[in-house]
Amino acid sequence: MSEERDPGLQPERTRLAWRRTTLAGTVAAVLAAKTALHGGPTTVGLLVCALCGALWLCFLALAHLRIRALATPRPPVITARHATAATLCTVALAVCAAALVV
């Protein structure tokens, strides 16, 4: 006899965590753009700002895929590739935003 696992509210909590992380990334990208454009745009500032925007869009796409997967009754386990990509986007966005401040 195999007993079915009841996921309870865990998928909903995970979905909300993905949304919070997406919101934090959005704030970081917006602040990076504001910093890059403050005092006049420079070539390096615009390039880093564009990179921040691309990383944010990449993370947004990954988060959207995961949020949609979590909406199913039996959500699949996140793949290592998906988790690694999301982690790298998050860390790279933070590094780019920090580089603009320094």
C-alpha cells in the first residue's frame, strides 16, 4: 500500500515565496536603473542597467514557470537546472546592483 502524500499548504507558501523574491528582484532592478541614470547616464551605467534588466526578466520568467507549476494539484519537484538558473540570476542581479552603487 502506497500512501498518498498530502502537500498541505506547502505549495502555496512556496508560491508566495517565489512572488516575494520576484518583488525583491524588481525593487533591486528599479533601484539599479535609478542609480545608473542619476547624475546623467554613462555608457557603463547603461550597460550594467541593461544587464540588471535582462537578469530580472530571466528570473521573472523562471519564477512564472515555477509559480504555474505550483498551481497544479500535485506540483512537480523543481529541477536542479531551474533552481541553479534562478539562484544565479538572483546573485548576479545583486552583484550588478551593488556595482552600480559603488
